[in-house]
Amino acid sequence: MKKKKRAGRRLSFSQQRAMCGFLFCLPFVAGFLLLFLAPMIQSIRYAFSTIQLGQTGMTLSFVGLKNFRTALFADPEYVRTIAESVGSMVLQVPVILVFSLFISLLLNQKFRGRTLARAIFFLPVIVVSGIILEILSTDYLSTAIMSGEETIGAFRGMESHDILVAMGIPQQLIDLMIPVVYDIFNLVWSSGVQILMFLAGLQTIPSSLYECAKLEGATGWEMFWKITFPLISPMLLMNVVYSVVDFFTTSANPVIRMINQQTGNMRFEYAAGLSWMYLLVVLVLLGIVYKLMSKHIVYLGE
């Protein structure tokens, strides 16, 4: 009798999904190990050392927590700059999320030119050059004329303030709205990824849920809060984490500028200490955000 060939063990569906996730992350993991691990270890050494430049190169001398103590207790700018950065993040990230959700709801509707509209809002993600962003968001003509003066954004002016005053809006509310209006270009520019992720989450919601809600007499507002918003909560959490990280790592962030300034002054060890403390602050904030939001996340099928 011929022996039957033993069939190979087939992976379950969950194992196949896990394998796909591993293969998707593999290039990033390989890139981190090959390109970023060694510099990261070197920056940790810098943070706990002092660097002396000589004819033979750099000499590291271990100084323990000196760089960290200098940043926290001797440098008057570092703690204040981090506090201002966190305050700006608390104000800007909710605006970005609300704007991204609103635009994604519009782009999820069926209308002529929807593909073009989606491409337009996702264009900033493709054109990510800081030089291009600076050119688009700054009036270089006025900079050239008023040499040495502070640059004036091309999208800024007193017209917005005058329009709001003419509408009869209270001055206190205008003071809150004007910074957002002036920063509308950066708001749109910073929302491309969030819009895409919200749009992907909206398209995973079964249409049968909305049909059943309509049969029960639910209004559009009720369907949003009872169906749409709970089921895109995983994407909301992802967008919050992404927006926080993106805000803290952009080149316009004052802490990043401060670290770059220290690097330009050849104070590599102090810049490394600032960077690692900054990373710790960002991780703590992300942990708080995840802890607060994870209890309210609703997954489809649960």
C-alpha cells in the first residue's frame, strides 16, 4: 500500500493575519536595526558623557546625570519650552482631529469628483518637504522687502479679525478663533494622514447598520453618535497618537529647534541629553492618552 503523503500543517486565519503583519513590519524593523540602532546607542553614550574635541578626534568622559541636571535646573529655557510645546499640542491636536473627521465624513459621501477631492487633501502627505512647506506658508516677497523683519505668513492678515468683529462675535471668542484661522494652512497640511485613516475607518462600517437605524427612525445626528463615532474610535485613538507624535517631531517644534541649535553649537552631549528627556516626556504623554482613551474604544464585532 502506498503511504499517503502527510499534508503540511496549514496556518489558521489569525496566524495568517499575524504573518502578514510581521512581513509588513519587517522592512521597518530591518531598517531600524541596520541604520538607527547604532546611532541611538551612541546618543545614549553622549547623554551621559562630556565630549572633548582634539587632534585625534572626540574623547568621551563619563559624567553621569550632569547633562540632565543642567537641562532641568541650570537651563532656564528647556523646561519652559517643553511646557509651551505641550500647551500648544493640547490646543492644536483636537482641532486637527475635528477637522480631519469632518473632511473625511464629507469625502466618504458619493459626489462627482470625489477621487480628485481625496487626492487634493492627501497631497500634503506626498509633498512633505520642509522647504516647500516654508515657501508655501511664508510671504517671501515681504521678507525680501522688509529685510531683517519678522516674516509674515501669506495666509495672515487683519481681514479675518475685521470680518469676525463685523459679525458681532464677542472679543473673547475671537481671541480663541483667530490663531486657528491664521494657522488654517498648517492645519490642512497636518491633516492628510488623519483624513485618510478616518476615511478607511468609515468605509469599514457596514451599511446595514445605517439601514436598520433608518428603519427605526434614527436621525443623521443620532446615527453619527450611536454608530459612526463609536465604530471609528480605534481610528480616533490611532490618529491621536499619530498627531501627538507628529506635533512633537516636526521641525517647527521649539524643542526640536533648541536641540538642533545645541547640535550646531557642537554641544553634542547636551543635545543628546535634551533629546532623551524630550523622548521620555513624549512617551509619558502618549501613555496617558492611551490609558484614558483605551477604555472607550469600540471594535466592530465585539
